[in-house]
Amino acid sequence: MKKLLWLALLTALVHGAFGVYYVTKDEALPAKLSLRLRGEAFLAAFPSWNSEREGDAAVYNRAAMEALATGIPRTRSGAVFTHAPMYAYFLAGCYGLGGVGLLSVAVGQAILAGLTCWLVGRTVQRIAGNLPLAGLLGGVLILVNVRLAMYVAYINPTILLLFWVALALLATAEKRLLLFTLAIGCGIFTQAAFFVIGVGAAGWLLLQAIREKRLAPAVAAVGLGLVAVVKVASSQYGTPTDAQKARDNPSLVIWEANNPYYESLGWLSLWERRPGNPWTQWQASPVEQQRYVEYLERAKAQRSNPGVLWIKENPREYAKLCWVRFYTALGPCTGQMSPRNRAISTVVWLVIFPAGFWGWWKYRQTPTGRFALWLITGVTLFSTLVIVEWYLRYRLPVDLTLTVFAAGWLASKRAPDRR
């Protein structure tokens, strides 16, 4: 146990240092950050800060600053920020304790990275029959995962979300229903897309209630289902004016990922953003551009989502996109990644995914294994039918889950007699 704690501390230090280095030295990132920037200068370093339509990082900062000032996270328009309120409060806590600057965020999220390492180690040890080696191996896999470390100094809910996922996995291994329900509920309000896993968790609990003929899991399932519905139903915009902007905005998720620009993707292409990918040779043809505008105009006249309209009228093209998204969502990289990020993501994938799926098969009958099936299926279906996040960030809960099973299988393979 002490070794795992030291490993968690090392993870916090290494991930924190690497995260700061990454966001301050990578010239490709839109925000030019420095440890010297404080207060308004730090906030203004994010390009869209104080603009009419602030980007993700600026919106998170805005909500955090409003939470610090009034106790309620809000957008620039004054609407209550329901997109990721848990992360807004986390950021507000970091800024309140350490001041408004990069170091405050990096330290707070580095601590979360260390705690996630410890939680993963504990979970692996539980499912692998209390093998000490298993817990340490799980912690080491988190320590060396550069993909996770990249996000430690980002203004982004990824690290907080992975903490909740790790806590939920440990709760399944220790059969702690209340802890599991709280962790998943917090995750739903930490990242917008996590409602998919929340629904999967509710389904898993309901099946468990039926199998075991117990009331408590059924109550928890209903609770998580309601939380997920409330999260989806609650608008992140909040005012009629902003809602109208959202309807008129062609960057709505379904439309952004399902439109005529993607019709030229091949069946063996990697998923990429169109337009907006600096690593692609694709450019919209006149026909593609005309069809894109036509669908926008027709959908506006019908007061419908242009993406849904395109899907209905182009089932074969949509099926092709689903296929491309399916193997990209389970593969090592996307077409959006730089050559460096592709290499890093591929190495991490080779370490985690093959051993992780094999380990899941070995532990599939455990509570953690059963929940993992719902989690992986939910994320994969969402990525296949709707959108793959350009850098596979929404898939990271799957990566974390497979890390647990990879470590468990590798440890049990080395010490089969100690199980």
C-alpha cells in the first residue's frame, strides 16, 4: 500500500510537470500560456476570452470566475452554466486557493492525477485477488500514460472526469453502491458527453437489480437515469436569445459530424474534422459546399436539425461514416492528430488496448467487468452513431477502464500461484 501511495505521488509530480511543459511549449496550441501570467492577463491569453462566443477553455474560466464571485457558474450572457458545472466549481476552487493562473490549475489537476493513479491501483489489486504486483502495475501504467499527462494543465474537465471514473471502478470492485452512484452522478455534471456512460451505468444497475432481486440497485438506476435526463434536457444556453443562436449555429454536434463534407471520406479513411483539420489534404469542392449550404437553408426553413435531415436522405453515406467512426473510436489515432500525437497515441494504444480487452475477457464475470462492458459499449455506440471527438478525449474513460484489466491480466500472468 505504501508503494502505491509513493507511486501516486510520483504520478502527480510527473504529470504536473509534463502538463505544464506541454501547454507552455507546444506552439500548436491556441492559448499562449505562461506561469507568469496571472489574473486578467491569464484569462485573456485564451483567444476567445470576452468575445461574443467564447471557446471551451474561455467558457470554463468564465463559469469559474462567476462561481467565485457569486457562487453560481454562469456564461458571458448571464445564463446558468449547466454544460459542466462540476468542473466550473473545481476550477473556482483552484483559483480561490492559488490565485487565477496556470499553476493553480496544474497543481489541482496533478493532485487528481495522483489520486486517479492510486484508485486504479486499488481497483486492479481488488479484481486480481489482492496481488500487490497488480496494484503497482496499474499505477505504473497510469504514470507512463503521456496521453493523460497532456491534459493535466489544460482548462478542460478530462482529468476531473477520469478521477470520477476511477472512483466508480473501485466502487464496483468493492461493491459500494452509494459510492458508485455518487461518482457517476458527479461525472455526468463534469463533462457534457458523460451522460452516455451515466445511462449505461443505470442500465447495468437495473440489470443487477433484476439478477439479484434487490431494490437498492434499482433505486440507484432510476436516480442515475433521471440525472442523465435532467442533464441532457437542461440547456447550456439558458436564454431565448442564446437558444436561437444555438439553433442557427452550424456547429451543432450532429450537423458538425454528419454533413455533405464527409461524403468524400473513404471506407478506410480515419475520422477527421471537416473543415478545421490542419493535417488533411481535403478541401471542400464546389458541389460539397453547395450541398452544405442547401441543407442548412432547408433545415432552417423546416425548423429542424440539418444533420438529421442529411442522415435521413443519405443512409448509405451515413452508414459509411458510422463504419469509419467505429474503427477510429476503437483504434489508436484519428486523422486529426499531428504525426507526433499519432505516434504517442499508437504506443499507448498498443500497451493498453490488446492486453486490456484480453484482461476484460478474463475478468468479465466480476462486477467491474460487467460494468466495463456497458461503459465501453455506450462510448463506442455514441462515437459510431454521432461523433468521434477529434483527439479521442471522450474515449479516455475506456482507456482508463482497459488499463485496469490490462494490469490485472499482466500481473496474474506473472504470478499465477499467488491469486
